[in-house]
Amino acid sequence: ESFLVDGNSLIVGDTNHNYTTTFQIDNPSTDGTSTSVPMGVTSMLKVNSSYLFGGNNELLNVTNQLQNPSFIPINPSGLGGIFGLTFYKNRLYLTCDKKCTVSVYNISNLPNPEALFYGQPDLNSTCNRDPTPYIGKARKMAVDNNDRLWVADEEKKRVLGYSLLDPNGSALPEIVLGQPDSTSILPTRNANTLVAPVALAFSADYSVLFVGDAFRIVKFRAPFTTGQAAEGMLGFSSFTDNFFSPPSERVTESTFYFPYALHFEDYNNGSGRLFILDQGNSRVISGVTTLLPPSTTPLYCVNPNSTMCQTLGSSYIYNNQTLVFN
């Protein structure tokens, strides 16, 4: 349900087996080496030389090449599974199943939380599905270069942007993506709406926000404004396609079944590699993607005889081949 990229290593958390598996990115076809972790890993993050793994009501702190774990009890009162971890300016931002806020911790003062939070009017607020500006179910997070924290709100079908400049935190978002405003929960499927966003990742220059949304990856381009339309999508040919078809139809080279985590690796040349944890299909997919809007067909394929070269259309990431777009 989570992964991180550390140099040439891809570390994947397997909640069903309670361990992490490490793969070499330059040789992903080889079997990975497993490291036992005594809990289900729903989120992970590297801070300095330590790996932080999110579990049930606690963090697992692992150093020395994924050895010698120690537990950090974040909140004994019960946060549930720690779903999202983000580190920014010496602060750890955390989301979980049983609280509808983003909790904040100073990395040098764990496990004591700071007196600020995001997404609710107070720390005692309960989760609800009401069409309010408050978080319904917080999932993964990302921080941009404008001191803004972005939170995927799966329950209310949107992505929320909060200013990190307020020393007291913020209950209300500055920007809402996926809905026309902060109090709407529209069920319609189009370029302006989201279905079940859980994962977020920015391109290296922060001009593009990738959103893992149900069975697709949606791409928004800066400058971000409330209610804006997505620029593109991976996994479907149309924003109005039927998302909830049988799972067997999701196991193809160009489709996803609940992408739970995303990571963008920069190539410093206007392109990069987007890693997608395709949770429902038990795999991690990576491919090269341009930062410019793609043309309708690829200009070049590593394997030009593949039918993927003719059928991908505006999708510009896939499992086994590299596409180059104008």
C-alpha cells in the first residue's frame, strides 16, 4: 500500500505479508530482497538516515539499512492506520484512518504533536460525509514550492490545498481540485471532478500535480485554481468512462486498479519517471512521461512492433516500453 524511491532502490510495503521488499530500479525484473517488518506498512518516508513506516497507531523507525526497528507511539488514543506521511521543513505531517485531520509533529520532538492541525475546526471533530469544507477521509499528501500542503480527500472526491504559512494551521482549504467548491460533492464524471483520490505527487518543478484517483491517474497543471479542469489522464481514454468495471478488466499494461501511492523521479531534462503503486493489481508500474501535454500518438517506441504503440492514444505511461512525445 506504500513505497518510496531511495536512490536506485525501490522499497515497497506489503501489508498482507507484513514486510517490505527492496528492488533495484535499474534491474526491476529480478526478485527483490525482503526485510521483515512486524506490522502492516500503509505509509513510508525517509527522513535523513531513518526510514519511517506507518502502522497502527505508531511509527516504526528503522535505520542502518532497514535493520534494528524501534516503535514510536504517535497517539495511544487511537489514530488507526497511518495512511500518509510527508516531511517538510523539519515537520512531519500525518494522516490516518480514524482522524479526519492532518496532524503535525516536529521531527526532533516525536512522539509529541504540535498544537496545530489542518482540515477540521478542532481536534475533537469527527469524520463525516456532509458537504462541508472539512476533510472527510484524508489519504496521501504532497507539499509544493509555495508552502502549500495538498491532501487527497477520498471520501469527498477532491484534493485540498492548505497554506502552511499560518502558524496555527488551517481548518479551511485555499484551493479545491476535483469539485467546483469546498462544499460540493458532485458524482458526475468529467475533467473537473474526481472519484476517489488517494495518492499525490508533484513533478520536479511543481508545475504538474498527479492524482491517483480510483482506476486512473489524473494530471492537473499549475497555476492551480478551485474547480479547474484536469489537463490529462492515464488509465482511460475519456474522463467520462465507466470507472467501476470488473477488476479483471483492470489488469492490462495501461490501466490501474486503485493507485495508492505515486512518486515522480526527475531526469533534469523536462521529463521524468512516474512510479505508480497499483495496489489492486499488486504491482508497481514505472514509465517515462513528458511534462508537456502529449500528442495524440507517440512519436517513437522502443518496441515499434508492439500494438501498444498504436493503441495508447493520449495515455503516455505504460509498463514495459518508453514512449517519446512531441
